[in-house]
Amino acid sequence: MFCPKPEWVPTDLAVKTLFMSRSRLYQLKQSSILKAGQHFIYASGSGSRILWSVPAIRQWQIEESRTPDASPETYSDLPGEGGAA
């Protein structure tokens, strides 16, 4: 039987699928980087179980990866690569 991928998934599945910690996911939500209705929803209204949109968060990850300052370190920051040893 064909079972399509769910659009909205619970936190435990989102964390595994996105390779992101639970605390980081909630930090992004709390800081309003992830938007209600786009990246997450409340399953049965405000204050209820949160469901996450893996495709929307993946798109956010892609966009963040393309940002020049996205990487916390560069090769020049590494010892032996032109940075301080």
C-alpha cells in the first residue's frame, strides 16, 4: 500500500530527519526564525503538540548554508591553513 510522506511530523521524527537537536529546533522556533504555519503548526490549536514541516525547514537550512556568514569557521581559521596556530 502506498503511503505518502507526511507533510507535518512530530518533533522526534523532525529531529532525526533534519539532523538537528531538539533544543536547536525549539530555539529556532522561540527566536521566530522558524515561522508558525510555514515551518511548524500546533496540532490542535495554540499550546498543543507541535508538528514540523521537514521540507520547509530543509529549505531554510539550504538558504542559511548559502549565506556567506553561515559557516562558524573557515579554512583560514584552522591551524596550518593560514590562520593562527
